[in-house]
Amino acid sequence: MIQLKTDEQIEKMHRAGQLLAACHKSLANKIQKGITTWEIDQFVDRYLQSHGARPAQKGYRGFPFATCASVNNVVCHGFPNTTPLQDGDIVTIDFVVDLDGWLADSAWSYGVGRISPDAEKLMNTTRKALYKGIEKAQIGNRIGDIGYAIQSYAEKKGYSIVREFIGHGIGQAIHEEPQVHHVGERNTGVKLKEGMVITIEPILNQGLPFLSMASDGWAALTFDGSLSAQYEHTVAITKDGPIILTEQA
């Protein structure tokens, strides 16, 4: 069942989203050659706790960290570790903030030092694909309109879209209905209504869309070793259009 949120509940989620965005903004200055994803994870954990919040995915279904940290060919759900990031790496940091029982979710890909033009193009295209999807998050549109906008833009640019990992409703639980696919046909799927809050979180690969799983049972990797990037926002469907709850101020 899709849980429609009141304006007051959306505002509570917006406060969680603003805290999440502020944390990402702080991270942007810390992600450089030599830092480890373990250090990044510890920073996020401490940052949220110091602001009266908690990382909602820590302990979720047994996930042991405050963040997912996915480097280069890791598509998503990477475990933070003590390997220093290198010049030219790209790393996606994904986490969920729980502030007073209401959640917000956002992932962002970062370049480490000087990245290659190909990596930069992948990141820019993925980010733009996210916003193409958000533009379609309007009352009366359907989930398929979001997927179609993302798919048509990404594939036109020559990238494949990971289909196994999708967006979702969110509120007081990390995963609620509806499912939000990043491929689709126009005018298909669940109709968008005022009060829905969803995540849109496309993952684009330089190569094939196929995946393999790491031995930890969590991290997904590109099957062909190609680079992958992801950007995600939490978005409220309102009469005034989509409101990005995790946008940086």
C-alpha cells in the first residue's frame, strides 16, 4: 500500500533531507586521494549522531555500516574498507538519515583528484539522467514516465542502465511502495499522486548492464569491470511540482 504523506510529514522528511545534504556537502571537501571509505563512513556516522540523527541503514537487514561506499566498478552496496582512494577513482556514497523517525535517502558519486574525461562524462550523464526523471515526478504522470525519461536520455548518450536496483517509496521505513524503475514506457505504471514521496536513483554503467555479486553478499559489481555511477534524491510529489527533499542548499 502506498502511504501518502501530509505536508507536516513531508516537512519532517525535508529536515532529514537537509541534514543529509549538509553531510554530503561536507564530504565533498574530504574525499581526496589517500582517504579511506572506512574514514568516510566514520565521518558520516559521527556527523549524523552529532546532529541528533542516526544512519538508518546501519543494521538494516544486517548491513553493518552507516554508508554504502562503492568504488569504480562497484555498482552499489559496497562495504567501506581501509584501502586508500587513489587519484582518478570515482566513489559513490549512499546513506539514509533517520531524524525523529522520518527518513531521507541520497547517493552521490564523487571524483577523486583528477578523473578521466570518460569518468567525468559518465558522472555528468548519470546526474543529468536523475534530474530528467525528477522533471517527470508530477501529479498525474506515471512511474513509467520517470523511467522512460531516464532510459531515453542515458541510452542516447551511450550508457547502460542497471535494472536490478530501483527507487522506492520512503517515509518511516526505508523501502515503501511504489517501486520506481529507471527504465520504462510512457503512461505506464502507478499514477503519481500528491503526498507520495519516492527516491529516484539511476545507476549507469560505461559498459554492459549485467552484474556480478561480491563474496560479502552485498556489493554488486559490473560484470565486465566497467565504471559505474549513481545519483539519488528523495522527492516529494506536490501540487507545486516535485520537491527535492535532499537538495543541497
